[in-house]
Amino acid sequence: MKAEKIQSYGIGAVAKMTGLTDHTIRVWERRYSAIVADRSDTGRRLYSKDDVEKLTLLKRLTDQGIGISQIAGNTLSELRDRARNMGEIGTGTLPDEIRVAVLGDFLPVQFLEHNRQIAPLNVVATDNDATRFGVDTAHQTLDFIIVECPVLDEATITTIEGYVRASGARAGMALYKFGTSQDVDRAKDLGLIVVRAPADIDQLRSLLLRAASENVTSAPRTEETVADASARKWPEAGEIPPRHYTQQQLARLSKITSAIDCECPHHLASLVTDLTAFEIYSAQCANRNDEDAALHRYLHYTTAQARASIEVALKKVVEFENIDI
């Protein structure tokens, strides 16, 4: 082990000291090479005091809206200089509290797990039922509404806008898996904060802090821009295998600790979730002609078959590990 790494900390301790989640630390290390942890004899990650300081500075700068990819390769000295000159970053004063409501199957759980690490964000309402969420948020004082959606389309945009108007929130955020560039651009034009999944809590927090400091608000829609979602006609799909898992069950499986010391339940649940999202997207994709309709029927059917196959594998893992969902 290197001499400078003798005074070391485990990832749990580093998460508490920096305010980052364990997941974010691993992503910044693996994807961006922001730091390179040593390993103990048992394979446990070990971080030095310099690693902790660098991660702390990276979090501080990304909270101000700087992308991690822009600064991950900076030296500790360069990051100190950036932080020292942070007043040059064009952000306004943040309020003491930013009230947030979250709708979705996975995202509410993630926010609640890190609720003590995301100040000044305060998650005041969460749900996975759209109707119940709408009723609840209409009686809340909110700054932002976040909606986790498998597909970003006109109907979803209209729904998020409805939540924002009813609650008087500043703006809405859509965390989506699939969507056409046209719908994404439309959402942005209307002032929605649009984020492609997957995204970690620290990234979402940074975006909301930046939006709050810049006083971002959703733009009101004119009658000409509002599409009648009920008028859409989706292509008929072939015989689609039924889904064996609810989104709530998949959410639980994505968090469960495996008894065989691997992340198979997590990975398989994620695959089923992603395939289900694309399955919905293919079934709902608006088509301009018969050739388009035939293509999306094929994509819908093929994706459903793949999803069903992965569900079989997931079922075997669940049975093997005696997981109760």
C-alpha cells in the first residue's frame, strides 16, 4: 500500500464525510477516474485524506452546476483554486428550504434514503400512484415536482404541467428512459427540467439547486401547444406475454442484498424495468404511416418477448435465494 494512503477510510465513512452517496463515489471513480482507491487484502475500498478532500471539493463544485466530467481530472490544487473562486459562478442565493414532491416507483425510495444528505432539498411528498399524487400535491406548498416516467411523450408532459399548475410549484422535472428528440425539446421549451435515466440523487440535487438559484420556472402553454392525448391512436400489438412483476416488486429487488454475494437480482430487475419501459414506448410511439406502425408493432412484440425471457431468469434467481417479494 502506498505511504500516503496509510491513513485511510472505508467508503461508508467517506460518504458521511463528503455528503455523497456510496453509489456516486463508485461512479465517479469507475466512470470518471476522479480518484483511484486502494484495496485492502479483502478487496475493500480504502480512501486517503486527499481522496476525501477531492471528493468534498468535487461535490461542492458540482452542486454549483459544473459537470463532473469537466472537473474529475483536475488535481487537488486545481480544485482548491476553483472552489476559492467559486463566487465567479453565476448562481443566485439559495433559499433555506426547497420543497420537492416525487412521483415514481424507484425515485421516491432513493430520495427518502438520502433525505438527510440533500439539504436544502426537503422531500415533502412521495407516491407511486399518479392520481393520489395529484390530489396530494395540489394541497402542498412546493418548489419542484419530479416525475419518474418510462416514456417522455406529450401525455406525460401535459400531466407534469398539470401537477405544476395545480400546486403552484416553480417547475417540473421529468426523469425519463425513452423519448423522441421532438418531445424532449418540447418539454425543455416549456421550462421542464429534463433528465435521461439513469441519474443519481446527487446529480438531480445539483440540477434542482441550480434551477432554484436561477429562479427557473415552467412556461405557461398556449392553447395551440396543447395536444389532445386522448386523440392518439396506438398501433395494435401482437400477442404480448403478461408481466410477472410489478414495478414495486422490481424496485424492491433492485435494492435487495444477494445471499450469493453478487448483484444478479439487482441487474436482472433493472433489465426487466428497462425492457418494460421500451415496450411501453414502442406501443405508444406515434406513427405517421402504415410502415411506421408495422415497425413499432414489431419492436413492441420483440421487446416483450425479451422481457419475458429475463423475467424467467429473474424468477429462478428469486427462487434460488428464497427472496420474499
